Amino acid sequence: MKNRTHRNSDSGALRISRRVNLAMDVVEQVREQVADGRPADASLQAIFRKHREYGSRDRKLYANMVFSCFRWLGWLKGLAPVQVCAMAQMLEAGETSELLTALAEAAGFQAVPMAPLSLEQKARETGQMLGRELSVEALLPAGVLEHIPVPEGRRISFIGSMQTRPPVWLRFADADTADRFSTGGAVIHPRLSEAAALPENFNRELLNTPEGRKAEVQDLSSQCVGLIAGPKRGERWWDVCAGAGGKALHLAALTEGLADILASDLRETSLNRLAGRAERTGMRGLRTAVLDGRRDSPGLGGFDGVIVDAPCSGIGTWARNPDARWRFAPDMISRSAEVQKQILRNAARHLRPGGVLVYAVCTCTREETETVTSGFLSEHSGFEPADFTHPLTGAPCPGACMIWPEAGPCNGMFIAKFQKLGDQG
């Protein structure tokens, strides 16, 4: 019996060691590809397609390790790869485990779960273990905070919001459907009754039901764009930079398929995905077109509303895509702002008098938000800010709002609403 127990123990240790080694190999492959400019999620999917033998449990482990490494890389630069992985896992672990212990031992550390600690406590604890002084600000690229108008006293909480992956948000067809899914663990937003967050323990089998298949994956801040736009039945709307069409589908849902909605993008593959999503949910009223939002499009015009979800620096998505912060270059901000101005100018031409223009960017830099919108108004005397109610708080907004990442938690998003002056009848 003793020999059998010893053999089982050896087998367990070998299994854990093999998982650690495989995970380290995946992490290193992804880090190399991110260094070459490829997003981590695309790199992971390519690796998983190549290695069909990886089970769902292993894939989840490898993905978690990859993203945790990028989340904490600002504190861990210069360490050996195994040390980066071990420390990142300790920073997010709530308790010890065989895997965490094995990873820490391989890195020469003592396994210390730090998830319950505050961000400042984590900085002190990690600094003591590494023999270096660490600042909370070092978790983001140098200089980026200079561009972000974080409210007074909220800098630490803003950075902290970047260190936890937000949940997946779903948009359901109606409040009753969303409520039924709450029995499976979905958490309904207290103000948006059709929006629900999926926790780790959510019963995902429910998504294979007829009602579940009609639910749309759409981040909470993205859902706010459609609600602020406020489309009505019978209107004509243009989603200029539609991508895979989450906002266009939301416009169609808000009007019960009784609006004429044009979704355009430079990428035909994205529009093809939108067409597939619309077919799956049976949504009507959607048209697609491959267009460059920066250039005038003859034949378009007279829209009741236009949404410009413009290309941007993407800082608001860094909690969900932590590798993006290490692919960031400061000139992304100014280059994005120029593109945003071009698209807004073009979109403004295609609105009817009294029409609504909604500008949204999943970033929070001053240059891409306040500066772009104030510049637009100074160039376009025929437009004025349109007041609206903040969808997540109910507070009045004088033409614009910033949804910070900790609000959901969700992606950070700036949303502004303008109205074209003239006859609104």
C-alpha cells in the first residue's frame, strides 16, 4: 500500500509538472507573437487550433496564465519567464493549490496568494519579494496617465479596474428573458433589465436553448451607446464603423426591426459576421455596405441618426485585453484623433436637420474625447450637444459622458450626443 501511495504521489507530481511546463511553453509562444504586434487572443486561438489535444481545462489554464502575465508585466519586467508566470499567478490567486505551489517552486518563490490584498498592498508585497520598489502607476505604460483625465482621488481605483478582467455581458431580447437566465447564475444589471453579466459559475448550457441562442454578447458600455442614441421605429440610421455589428443589432432590437439601418465597415469579413448574427436572431431592417467612413459616399443622406464608433487607442479595453497596453505607442492617440475627426466630419454631412449624431470611443484619453468633440462643435455651428440620461446611473448628462471601466465592470467608453439644428418636424 505504501509503494502504491508513493507511486500515485509521483504520478500526481509529474502531472502537475507537465501542466506547468506546457503552460510555460504556451505563455512564451504568445509573448513572442505579442512582441511582434499580434494580439494575444489571436495567438492563443492559433495555438489551440494547432494543438487539438489540449482539453478545455488546460485551455482555460493557459489563457488565464497568458493574460495574468500581461496584466502584471509592468511590475515583472526583467524577470525570467517562469518567475513572471509564478508571480502573476500569485497576485491573482485567492488560495494555494498544487499548481501554484509547483509554479512558485520552479521560479524560486514561496507561494503567497495575494488576491485579497489591495493594489497598494500587492505593490509592497511584490516589491519585498523581488527586492525592488514598485509603484501602482507602473502597471500601465509610462506617460499614458498624462493623457487620461481620471477624476481626483480615483487614479488608484482606475488602475485597479485594469487589473481584473470584466465579465462577459449579454443583451437579451427582453427583461423577462433575462430574468429567466438569472436562475442559471446570470447577474442582471440593476438599471438595464435586459443586460446580464455571466459569472464563472454561470450554467452555459442555457445558451444552447432557443432563447439563449438569441442573446447577444455585447459589453455593457456598448449597450449604453444604443440606449443613448434612442432610435425610433420608421427612422433611418447609419452605423458608420459597424465592425461585427453589435450596435447595429441593438438599434434594430430597440426599434423591433421597424427601422432602416445601414451598417458599414471597411472589413467585409466583419460585415459577413453581422449578417450571420442577424440571421441567427431573425432581426430585420439591417443592410450592410463596405464603406470607408472617412470618405464621402454619394447617394447616402437624410439619416435620422448616425453612430460613429470610431477607431481609437482602445485604452478602455485594457482590462479585457491586457496585452494591448504593451503594444501601445503614444502616437496612437494623435493618429486615432485625426481619423476620428475625419469620420465625424463625413458623418455630419449625411444627417437630416434635427437628426442625431452619436460619437463613441472605447478609450478615455482627453485628446480622443473632449478635444475631438469640442473641435467638432467649433467647426460645425449647425450642431449642438444633446442632453441625455446616463443609462447606468440615471444622472443627467449635458451632451457627453465617460463610462469608466469600474462602472460595470466593463470596457471604458466615452459617448457624446449631438443634434443637427433645423426643422425637427
